[in-house]
Amino acid sequence: DDRLGLVKRSLEILVDSLADDDTVAIVTYDDAAGVVLAPTPVSERDEILDALDRLQPGGSTNLEAGLRSGYALADEAFRRDGINRGVLASDGVANVGVTDPTALAEMIAGDAERGIDLVTVGFGMGNYNDVTMEQLADQGDGFYAYVDTDDEPARHQAEED
């Protein structure tokens, strides 16, 4: 619950920093993946925040299914002349589906070439796998960040402003 609360607060800050015509979609992944929010313009901020509020902790961590679903939604919302980016929020501890960091990274190799970058944000206190998160960000042509306190998302936002 502590991690999920931190994820929700961080994503709320992210939504506040996006333009109204940007698009957000949300996928969860525990034993399987599920779409919580189809691609939605940020102008419908209340709908996005309601979806974030509905997030609940689940069972296992199926990064493979989450990545596949997330990239499918990114394909659906793809903008040829825009920035197309997925954000993976996780502790990086995959324990269902493909769990090997190298295999997960290889799975997404073509997505960066197609113009969909992946930013990974690690949320973990204790049980945490930064190797997976870093490999995915590297292969996804994105970057990796780590958040472990409530101050971190606000600090990162202040640095960008």
C-alpha cells in the first residue's frame, strides 16, 4: 500500500505537468494485465485521476503482460509527430510470465525503433530489482528514475520547472 500510494501521488504530479492534448492510458499488471484507462486526453483530467484512485494492490508481478498491454495502448494512441512514451512504475520484481531482465528487454527492442520510448520509475522499499528497471529503460530508449519518498516526485517536478 505504501508503494502504491507513492505511485499514485507521483502519477498525479505527472498528469498535472502534461498538456491538455497529451494522452494518458493506464495498465495494471499482477497475475495478468488489465486496462484501467484507455487512451484519454489530459483535458479529461478528472477521469484520469479517478482511474488512478481506483488502483489497488494485486498479487504477483507480470511485467511481461504489463509491457505488452502498455505498448499495445501506446500503438493505439501513437502520434507520428509527437512524443510517444510509456512509463513503467514498478519495483522491478517480475515473478510471473517472462521474468528474466534480458529477455524482457529483448521483448521491447523493436518498440523504441518504432518511436515508443520507455521510462521506468522504480518504487521500492526493501524488495526491489533495479537491474530489470535499468535494462528496460536502456532497451526502451528512455531513462530510469527511482522514487522512495513523498519528496521525490515533487523534487523531480521542481527540477523540470
